[in-house]
Amino acid sequence: MASVTLEKLRKSYEAFVTIHDIDLDIADGEFIVLVGPSGCGKSTTLRMIAGLETISSGQVMIDGKRVNDLQPGERDIAMVFQNYALYPHLSVADNITFGLRLRKTGKAEIDERLKRTAEILGLQDLLGRKPRQLSGGQRQRVAMGRALIRNPSVFLFDEPLSNLDAKLRVQMRTEIKELHSRIPTTTVYVTHDQIEAMTLADRVVVMNKGRIEQIAPPEELYSNPATRFVAGFIGSPGMNFFDATIVADEKEISIRLPDNQTLSVPGTRTELFRPHTGKAMVVGVRPEHFSVVAKEGRDTLKIETALVEPLGMDTLAHFKIAGLDVVSRLMPIPGLKANTPLTLNVDMSKIHLIDPASDRVLG
């Protein structure tokens, strides 16, 4: 195992910069997930760690050693690709042991490592098959076995589950997490799927436009996003954002929404909101922080549903505020349909205050 450090890592193509001087320290044995929308630079960052992409400036350190000028085979890493990259004419056993045979590893050691790897991944009964005889999940296990058998210092995963159906993705996420708990090798995992990121990672690195927006454990990332981008990207459905004005009178501080409805700020949060009295700010509310109530109050909204999506355990109710689309996640309401008036409570202890100039979440 080994630590991985990125120092001022940059990737540019002439004048076009795709990775902007990012810094990242990954501890020995840590499972880090790089997540973000397509084109944010996460796969490029992974490929620079692997040595598959040249580095424009900055450096990559593995176990304290600068590896910028080392070939991929010299970095003691193993990579699992999105498309599995299995040899169709070789058996499962030969695909898994291919790298060891290239290195002229002794047959006894190869057999011992293959046996151990097959047991870990549940491939004992598939070793004689060809890739075409395997399911997508089985092929992914073989690709992981080919990486695992080498005992690398660092595992790199480049969107390994994107070709699988939803049920298999859930199963493979569980298997990858269990594998890391048994063999805690330093792992850098790239995905655009926030659920994968949140369920697998010790820490999540959220990237946007070639920059790191935030690095945090999953629960902190969700509860305390650093920027509007992170707040909107993490969570499904994403956070709702309102342009709002902070107003105050002798008794309380309130948030005035674009349709002139107001929400009272609880006393525990007045210190955060008071300095922004009279200012136009942005307020973020997660869908699950709405709830249906019978009576109006100081922290309720009057709305009319525009679209209702029953999901079984809960219901997504869409509505509009001053033309802005808003989604709430509610307890199931039998018979709830579009164009139904509701009174929604807003959990004001959970709302986020955002500076529109910097897009930073305050407090």
C-alpha cells in the first residue's frame, strides 16, 4: 500500500487548461472517489496518476516518490477500466494471470495467487470460461481479479460500473466495498454517479471544470456543502435554490422569497443571517426538508402541485415559486395529484445560505 499526493497538478492543451493546479493528499489505504459531471477532469486526473496522460506541470507522488517520468508499468499501480479490456481468446484464468506471466513469475506462485484471487472474487467455477461466456458482472470481477492478483500499491478504477444495469451496479458496489474492507489497498475511483461516490468513499472529491470544489467524507459533503455547485450536484433530486432577500424587524429575521412569501429564521441561526439583512442572497433547501402540514405558520409555504411522482416509500411533489421549478420529497399521500394545493413546512434549521457573488455556502 502507499499514499498518493498530487501537487499543483495541471493539464493543458496549448492554451486550453483542463486541470487547474489541483492539490490532493490520499492516505495509505484510503478509498477516494473523484466525482463530477462529464468533462470535469476526473478521468484525466486518474490517467495522469496512472501515467497514461502526460502532466503539463506539477507532480504526482506515490509513496513519497515522484513518478512523473515513470512508465505506467513502473508505478506499482493496477487499473480497472470501464470496458473491462479482457482478451476474448483467453480463459478467465489466463486473463487474470496475464500480467504475471509477462513478468515471468514462477508457475507455483501464479497458481497460488490465482487460487486466492478467485476465492476472493467468487470466480472458482469460471476459470475455464472465455469472456463471451460471462455476464457483465462476471467480466467486471475478472477485470478486478487481473488487478488484484498483482498486489499493487494503488488501485485505480475508471467508471468500472457504468456498463452494468442498475441491479448489477448495486451488487458490484457492495462487492467492491467488501473487497476494500478485506484488502485495504489505496484506491482512487472515478465515477459520475454520486450514489457510487457516497456509498464507496472514505472521502469524496467533487470536481467541476477542472477544479476541486470540495473534499470531504460523504456525510459531511451532503450536510455541509462548501459551494452552490456541490450542494446542487450531491443529492437526488438536487437541492432547490431560491433568490431571496433577508429582512428584519424588531421581532425576527425572515427570508422573503420571489413570490413575497416569507419564512422565519429560527433564533439559533440569526447570527448567520443578520449580517446580510437587506441583501439579495440565495437560499438552498433540500427536497426532504419540506413536509406537509395542516396549518399555516411562520415557516410554511402555500403551494400548488404541478407534477406528482409516487415512488413507493416517498413521493416527489413538484411545484413552482415565481416560475422557478421546486421539488419536495414527501411522505406518501394517497391520491395526491397535480394541481392540488398544499401547505408545506420548511425545516429552517437545515436551510443553506449562499453568497450569490462567490457561490460559497456561508456558515
